[in-house]
Amino acid sequence: MKVTKDLVAASATPMVLGILAVEDSYGYAILKRINELSGGELEWTEGLLYPLLHRLERLGHVESDWRSVAGERRRKYYRITPDGLAELAEQRRQWETVVDTLKGIWPGPITIPLGGTA
């Protein structure tokens, strides 16, 4: 089961800001981290990530610079800004509200009656 595009889009900003709040990173490493943390359920593409990073940069939530590591090609690294940390705190508050509400709506496992649909 893969997560729907709508839910991926809604959760993309807090996920990227959350990763960058831990450490500076570059595109491929962010994609890999998302995949690892989701157990493979979220398979983001470059077409999702890079426009998001560029938008976050325009908004002042992240900054970037090019870095070279010995023996590897140059990579564009992204880091969260103080404005980005404030945005992450607000996103987290909103997501906690959504999750708490869903937990109230879904207090236990969903069961489907035998011989039919719910």
C-alpha cells in the first residue's frame, strides 16, 4: 500500500523541514531518508522534492550552498533557517491537532463485517 499523492503533498513540508532541523542535507539523501523512515511506503521523486526545496528557499525557510566532498561530485546542500524552524514548529502543532483528532475518530482497529464492505 502506498500513501496517496494528496497526503504526501500535505506532509512534504514538515517532513523536509524536520529532516533539515536535524542536519544539513542534499536532495538524494533527503529522498533516501524519507524512504527509510517510511519503511518504503513513501517513494518520493525528484519531481516532488526539488520544487518543494526551491519553494522553501524562496520563502526563506531554507538556504543552500554548493559543497564538494573529496572524491565525489559537488552537491547542493540545504539547511533550515530560523524562519524555517518557526514554520516547522507551526506545522508540527497543526499536524498534532490532525493526528489527535484522527485518534479520537478512530479509537480502535477498523473491522469489516463478514460478507460485505463497511
